[in-house]
Amino acid sequence: MTILLATNFSDALKARFDPAVGVIGPFPGPLGAALSPDQAAGIRILVTVGTLVTDAAAMDRLPNLGLVCCYGT
């Protein structure tokens, strides 16, 4: 299981993630577009903020996404 960060978050927040879970991102460009198909398939959680676009195209690029967490909401 991998967590995709849509933007930079503080080190304090990142330290709260389970060390056994992979955390990647953020990447430039549209959400998920920089990922290989294998990387995209491993993303189960997206952590984003309300000011970033999480559209249908992003969801299509992350076929196994199970949770979108909008930090700060």
C-alpha cells in the first residue's frame, strides 16, 4: 500500500504515517500523471488539500484508490 501526497506537507504530519506504509509525492504536473502504471496501481490513499484539483482524470490514473483525505477539512 502506498500513500500519494498531492502537495508538500509538514514533516510533523509525515511523521504520523505508519512507517510500514510507503509515502510518495508530491510530483509536478497533473495528479498521478508522473506515476508509472505499476506505481499508480499501488496507490491506495491520496492526501490532498481543498485548493488542489482532484478530478475524474486523476481518479482514472489511480485505479486502486480507496481513500481521498482532504487535509484541513
